[in-house]
Amino acid sequence: MNNFYLGGDVSKGYCDFIILDEEKKTALKSFQLDDTAKGHHLLSNVLKGFASEHPLCKIIAGVESTGGYENNWFESLCDLQDRLEISVARINPVGTHHSSRASLTRVITDKKAAMNIAEYLINYKDKIIFKKTDKFCSLRRHWKFVRLLTKQRTQLYNQLEGNLYNANPELLRYTKYGYPKWLLRTIMQYPTAKHLSKARVSALSSIPYLSEARAESLINRAKNSVASATDTLTGDLIVSLVKQIINLTKLINKRSKLIADNCQLPEIEILKSFNGIGDYTAIGLILKIVSVENFSSTKKLASFFGLHPVWKQSGDGTCGMHISKQGSTEARALLYNVAFTAIRSNPLIKEIYVRHCSKGMKKIKALVACMHKILRIIYGMLKNNEKFNPAKDKANSRKMLGKDLKSKKVTNKLRRFQEPDSDAPVSNRQYRKRKQQETSQNELTSLNTGSVSHCSIETEYHNSMEKN
């Protein structure tokens, strides 16, 4: 059976196609179709005609992800699987971009982009993930809508802060950890310092969670305010911003509850068993991971989240170890929130965080180490389909620490043919580096021949983070 590769470069309203054979020769010249019923019908006819001209052939099709514009073409190609021998994949544009750069192509057009996609299908067969049923498709749309509303609310908060700085800056001291409800109601009734200075203590203290002492303090501060904007127009703008924020908050809460009520999955309940993961973050993590079977190991999952360590090195110089940040930014943000909550409410994660900080690790790096630990816990829970059990996690840690270090052979794979030669004309920095490695190797050798170390090390990742 001969394989042919269909590349589709999707644009808004149309798509460019081309078919190549195994040797990257053009089997069907480029053609362009509109994203209409007629265009999709013509694509079906073209592929049926091509299949009739090449009996026993298989078409491997790929369309590049373009923010949703590719969905219609993707589903249309998938519908042909019942009538043609065709496999369909959604291609990550990062891969095709670097593949086209590697080909040293100077000019990129839609026609050439479609060819790059087809060549990517040929060059990286093992990287292609073909169509799988997305059971979270509808849920993901609602999730994106809530994320959009949250971003809009953040923008309104930023505008409100800028206006309050000029109209009533004394109130900003209460916004360090967000805007409490009593503060929003106060701002809506008394948007400027001029309005607030004329308020009565009894009227202001009638707002829930606003005591008479605080009300009196707010009025006194407003009377001595340094506010530069006291006009009515600024006050109306502030009131409008507060109303929009309140309405958006109600809508976000309503949509979030709707998502939680319609997402009663066993995976969600498993994730929520970990102290630090709630409904919102559990749903978000599941939407990002989809299925733990997509990741063969925790290292693969860490790479997806952008938490895998990378060591940047050039010649004799190095710039240290750090996380790559090449994965999903939104997924990493969710995991950051989980870790930030867990170091205060989860004893296991708190212990790890305190231990790394006590060793001199910076707080942000200790938090990242906790993120990596939480990610491994999540992987284990989903892989084994069981809720979080801290006793089992500690038992696994002790098992890892109890491994026989004597069985480890001290060797540098890069130097398996030649040991570092002290007579080599290396730089001073390289010489010091080699001496340090030699000392470390000697210490490890003595450790292998001696007793097992009782030093608690979570992973090699944590070791590398501490070196920086």
C-alpha cells in the first residue's frame, strides 16, 4: 500500500492543499478551496478521484492548528474515513515552523506552507497523533469562555485601580489581596474622596462587614485625601467600572458552577482528593491533560507543562539550570496556583517546601520543585485510578531512598572512550570544572563503597535546581 500525504494550510475562509508521495514529490498540485459547503464537497470529490487513480493507497492528512479555523476542515476530512483509507491529524504549528526553517526556505506562501505541512507528516511520522475522540470538546468551549470573562474582569480591575489612584488613593491600601465586597459597595456609593468625605458614619457602617471604626477612619482619610480627580465624570466612570466587575463576577460564578455540575467525572474526584486542588483547578488540569495515557512517563508530562529542566551551555561557559517554560502556559499557571495553596494547606508539600528553603534554595525555585512533585503525584493518581494517599507516597519515597547505591557505576558516558586528560590545553574555567567533577566522582565512589546516604532528595530535578 502506497502512502500519500495531504497537507492543508488553513486561512480564514479558505484552505490550500497539496499531496506528496513518500519521496516528497508532488502527487497532486496545490489547489485552494473555500470554507463553504461547496468547497468541502469539492474536497471530498478530489480525494475520491485521487484514490480511484491510485488503488490500494492510503492518504495521511494533516491540517495546522490555527485557533479554531481548522475545525471545519478537520471534521470534514474525518467524515471521509468511512469511505476512504485516510488518517487525519491536527498538526502543531511550532513543529512545522521549525521544520520549514530547517529547510532554509526564504519565501513562505500559503502554497509553500501546505507543502511544509505535508513534508512534516513524512519526516516526523512518530510525532503525529491522529484523530482521537475529544470527550471534553463542549466543556473546553465553556472553560475558554470563563477564562475570557476572567481576563476581562482583570482588565476592569486594572482600570479601576488607575482611576482610584487619582480619585480616592487612600482606599488602595485595602486592595492588597483583591477587592472585598464591602470595598466595592463603598466605591460604588462614594466613588471619589470628595463624596466619601461627606458620608455619615451610620450610613457607611450599614454596609456589611464594614465596622463603625473603619467607617470613621475612611471618612477622616477622605477629608485629608490628596486625590486630584474630584469631578463628577470620574465618579461616574468609577461607578460604571464597579458595576461591570460585579456583573462579570456573577456571570463567572454562574458559568463555573454550570461547568462543575456538568463535569461529574471520576478523574475530577480523584484530583480533588489532593488537598490544594478544587473544582476549578481539577477541571482545568483534566482539560489540559485529557488522558494520562497520552504520556508514557512523568517526564513527558513535565515537558508538556514546561517544567522539565534544561541546562544551557556554550563552550566553557554555562548559564545554569532552569525550567524550559516551553509547555502550556495556562497549564503551568494552574499548577502554580495548586502548589501555592498546597504549601499552606497540604502537610506533605509544606514539608518539601520548607526542607528546600532550609537548604538555601530560593523560595520561587522551592515552589517550582513543589510543582514538579505535585505533577508526579497527579500522574500517579490518574495512572493508578486511585485517590491521593500520603502514606503511600511516603512509602514510595522511602523505597527510592532505599535503593542500593552500590549497584550504581560511577561513570561519565561522554567520557567512556577517554578520561579527562590534565595535559589537555583547556581553559582555566574548564580546568576548574574538571577538577570539581573529579572531586564529585571520588565522593560518589566512596559513597557507593560505604553506607547508604540518609539525605532526602526528591528527584534529580531538585538536585539540579539547587546547583543554580
